[in-house]
Amino acid sequence: MNLADVARVHDKDLAGEVAAPEAQGLMHAIMSEEREQLTVARPRRKVRRGLVLGLAATATAVAIAVGAGLPGGPATSYANAAVSIEKTDEYFSVNITDPTADRRRFEEAFRAVGLNVTVKVVPVAPSEVGKLIGPIVPDGFTWHGSIGTQSIEPCSSAFCAKVWMPADFPGRVVFGVGRPAKPGEPYADEAAVDPAGEEALSGYVSRGKTVADVRAELRRRGLKTGYRLVWQYPDGGFFDEAVPANRVKDHWTVASTRPHSSDTVDLYVTPGKDAGPAPSPHPQPEWYDMPD
Amino acid sequence: MGADPNSRFVEIYETVYEPILGYVLRRCPHPEDAADVVAETFTIAWRRIEEVPAGDEARLWLYGVARRVLANHRRGERRHEQRTAALRERLAASPALARPPEDEISQMGRVFRDLPDDDRELLSLVAWEKLDHGQISRMLGISRNAVRIRLYRARRRFARSLAKAGIDHPRAVALEGSSL
């Protein structure tokens, strides 16, 4: 038995459907519509990809660049104590040897192969230490080609990945490297919360429970509570607004929970009918928005 | 982006219409309803053409949009529009789609249908859309680790439900080359 067989139809059965007059007619009908501006801004954190790093390794502190093309142009490969990057026809092959290295070592390597990126060292939960976060494009990625990463396993370094990114992308691109957070220090988020349910507490489902119930469970575990209201917009986007406890009613429903710091868990709460109208999204600056 | 919105939209439509139609058809109880969901999905892409990522990422982006449109559709938002009438008819008459969905006729299909929505969607993305963890994480906007954990749990719940339904060897059910 194969789960694929449960599907009513496979993509291969639909080959050529796009050329059907009905499909072409629909395309022209859509394109005859005005492309009006949407009134609700897309929520923050549009493009984020996270990858997992392994344990730190060490390497000799020597930078090696192999050049090609014009003098002064980007190298096709570069290696220093922290990372080695090799440009292929389609992507950049990135091997991180020391995730604890100074962020400038990573930036230097990316720049050597022609990628202008920012690397930040950010506080994360113990389980996330060493992870590479990103690439994050704070202003959104609207350019030719694609941007993203794919980890490669097995990996003999601390972390191996393919990185796709057009070298001429003019926008700001940020990678994060996770370091252990200090007690009580807020973690840097890797990605937007999944409003459909993310759980922070082992052996406990918070989704669908009341705020009062989940808060009681947190108290039982000796944890503090933070609050975020999850506002949904008609265009399918959402915005999570950090609010003080007095903005949240005990009977409202929790959608997700996420660790905020070593001693606090954030409740992502669906605003009740008595919550008033949804505000315009007003995201707070994230770690990747901060000046380099 | 380089290209003007019209030619870019045509390129996207020509490239991903079939996978998006497939995605929607596999999740719509009635094939003809897929026409409206597909139309709405591509209308959103047209309005937001500047936001649609390039390359294969466009397909993932549109899967994400289709997922939300389908959710609204299931919540009862039914809009049969004039512009989809022809496509509705084509899909209703398609012999490839004439047989009832497998989830109505096979035991495994029924068990699968009764899984929680989130589990079913994750397993479907792997088995039907053939997405890997990275692609699913980008489509859903969650971390790869979260995808891995949720998939693990979904597989486990599916295996448990199969066992409960009297399918003695749930490990015989394959999911993309590996057993549950």
C-alpha cells in the first residue's frame, strides 16, 4: 500500500491541462482584472529559512581564496577558519567549520565569493545553539533566481549546505548564528509562529485551551507567561501583537505557545469577540532589522 | 523583477497551473469546485505578482495560497464565478476524475481521511506533492525542525489509526519509499 495511491489524481495525469482553452481562458480573465493594492500589509518575517548546525569544530586560521574572472572580482572559492564557500554553476556550497567564530569571519567569506550578506550572532534556546538561521530578507525577496538553503547530510564539518542566492541581489540579506541565551534573555525567533498550533511544553497541548488553563500549567512548571494576540486578516496574513497581561481575558483561547526565554513562555492567543477591531500590523524591529 | 507583470504572470501560470490544479483537486471533494479555488489562488498571485518568488519557490508560495483559499472554501465560502464556468465544466466531465476519491473506497483511504487536518496535510505534502522538509518549511513558514517533529508525530498517529482499524501491518504502508 502506498499513500500516494490514495490521491484522486496525480500531477502526471494533468499534463497538458494548462493548454486547454478553459485554463487559458481563466488566465486571461484573471489578467483582465485590475491589480489593486492590498490594504493590509503582509505580516513581518516574509522569508525565513532555518538550518541545523552540529557541534563546533576547529580549523587552522588561514584564509584561502581561489580567484577567477576579472582581477578584483569575486573568488570562486574561499576558506578561512570559520567557513569555506565554493561557487558552483547553480549554488554556493557552504561548509561551516566553526559556528562559534566571530561573525566577521563569515561575512568576509560570503563577500569574497560576491555575496553581500550580514551575519549576526543571536541568543537562542539551548537546543538551538549552533544553528544557522536564514537567509532572512527583511524587505522581501523580489528578484530573479531564488534564495534559500538546503542542508546536506552527512556532513564532515559542523554544518554543510547549499545556498542559493543571486549575487546581484541588491537587498539586505541576514544570516544568524545561534549562541546560548543568558538566563531570562529573550530568544531570537527563527520563524514566524505557526498560528495553527506550536507547542512549547513537553507533554502538554496548549492549543484550544483557555488562557487561564495554560497560565496555570506554566505556573505549575515554575514558568512566567508572556502574551501575544494573533490577529488574522482577510488576505490570509496574520500579525502577532505583544501585549501586557491586562489586554488578555482569561476565557480567550490559546492557539500556540513558544519559549520566549529560559524562564518565560509566550502564549499566542486568539482574540475573543470582546477584543475590539484588529489593529494595523505594527511589527516591532527584529534582531535582523537592527543596524549591522 | 526584470519582467513586466503580465509576462511574469503568464510564465508562472504556465509553469505551475498543473501542480496547483493537482494540489487542489486532491483536496476538494468535488472536482468542479477546484476551478473556483484555482481561480482565486491565481488571482491572489496576479494581485501580488511582485511578491511571488522566482523559480520553483513560486510553486511553494502558491501551494501556501491555495491552502488558505481551500480553508476558506471549506468554511463555506463558495463563490461560483462566471469566469470559472468553463473550467468547472471541463473538470466535471474529466474521465480521469470520474472515479470517487480513494479515501471513500479503501480502508487505508478512510483512515487517512479521518486523521486530524494538520497531520493529513503534512503527510499529503510528502506523498502527493513530493515535497522535502525544506520545501514544506518554506511553504508553511515554520522551521525544518518543526516540520520534522510534526511529520514524525503524524506518521505515528497514522500508523496507530491503521492498527486500530484492523490493518495489522501498518508498516506495509509506504510513504515516499519508506514505511510509516
